[in-house]
Amino acid sequence: MKKISLLFAALLILVFGVFALASGEKESADQGSGTADPSNVGDYSVIIDSCRLAKDYEGKDIVIVKYNFTNVEDDDAAAFYLTFEDAVYQNGVGLNESYVAAESAKYDASAQTKAIKKGASIDVEVAYELNDNKTDIIVEVSELMSFDDKTITKTFSISK
């Protein structure tokens, strides 16, 4: 019974936190095309580094975005996918993540799950299914669980 009460209390805290985050304005730090300056997002530093076009296992177009993730916090860091909320848009429409790239893409998603210690950095790649291969993409990164609404954005031209 005590475990259920604790679980319920944690759920309430999470729900109220989500409402508090949703009601705030988003701060945007646009890095612009071609700029690779680190930006702190919460206790971590992230660079939206680059992107490249590739194909998934079905031959559909995907874009692979490369991030550089640094732990500047005193404690051990969680992995990229547990620390950041990353999103990519084309024409204002969010792109789905792509999980199985073609072998020719040389895509390794495993860095997304690696935890890093203070002062360490790691390059992380995430693949997304494109809606088309002509429209620019906008990449956004924010801290997954935070009361700080800071969002880092970068636009890439992907025209062939």
C-alpha cells in the first residue's frame, strides 16, 4: 500500500510539472546554419553539429542529425535520450525518428544510450524520417525534465 501511495504522489508531481512547463514561454537560442557553439541546456552542454542525408532499410529518405553532448554537472549524467528532448521539423511538421537505417548510412544509434561522467563529451547521432528531400529542417533540443524552458535551435538546408 505504501508503494502505491508513493507512486501516486510521484505521478501527481509529474503531472503538475508538465502543466507548469506547458504554460511558460519558450526561450530560443538560434545557433544559425553553420555555427557550432556549445549551449548549456540545464546541467548539460549540447551542440547541434551537423546533418547528413541517408536512406532507411526501405530506401526512404532520412536525415541523420549529429549532436555533441557534454556533461558539465557534478554528478554522473544520464544518456542523451534520457537527458534531452530532441525534435526535427519540416514545414512545421515534426519528423518521426527512424530506427533502422540502410547499411550504407553507417549509422550507429548506440551513443544515444551511453551515460557520461562530468567533463566528458560524446557525439550522438539520431535519424529522422523526412517528409521530403527539399525543405529545410529545423532541429530543436531542450532538457527533457526541467523547469527551464530553454530550447536550442538550428536550421539546416537539405536540398539535393
